[in-house]
Amino acid sequence: MLVVDAAVVVTACLSEAGLDPLAKEQLVAPYLMWSEASSVLHELRRQKEISSELAATAVRRLSLADISPRRPKGLTDEAWRIADRLGWAKTYDAEYLALARLLRCRLLTTDAKLKNAGTRVVRVIGPTELQSE
């Protein structure tokens, strides 16, 4: 099992391969991931960083992604504790860490801030580390 964050999912949805490189993993994410990913894609399109066609393809890939939403008991409380521990005002990123901690699995991210701080809480890896496993 592998927790994926919005940064990883957005990158995958914008790539030709989509989430295929992660097909051997059981992917999970907190419910907020879909809102975050959709928001990023919308912003990229609105700012003309990606075309409307690519945005539509990416949103379609997001809606079809084989990622299971998870909200185990205690997720909000654990995210709150982690945000306090890491000195974060917001709990969004802490929710990914909390989910990985509660499910006793790794978190995959391309977000350097999340990776650097999160390694104090759970095993956080980037795409290159996943490929080398």
C-alpha cells in the first residue's frame, strides 16, 4: 500500500503514461487529494500553463485513477498532532502523513517540503526512490 499526494497525482495525470508506472502498487489517498489535484489542474489551465485539451485529459485521468480514498478513524486528530509537531499552520499536508502513519505504509510525493519534514513522521519517498525499490 502506498499513499499518494496531489503533487504526484497531478504530475502523473499530466504525463502520457498516467499512473501506469504505479500499477503494481495499491494506491490510497485522503479524500482531500481529489480536490487539491483538481484545483491545481484548473489553475494550470487558467494560467495557460497547460492547454484546455491537456487539462481535460488530466481531469479524466484523475477521475478514472485507481486510487482508493481512505479516511480511517482518527485521521483528523493525527493530522492535527502532526501539524503541531512540524510547526505547520495548516493540516492539509499533515493529512497525507497521518494517513501513511495510520495505515503503516509509505507516502509518495514530489513535494520537497513535505518530503523533508515528513520523514520525521513516516517513510516518505520520491518517484526515483520508488523505482529503485
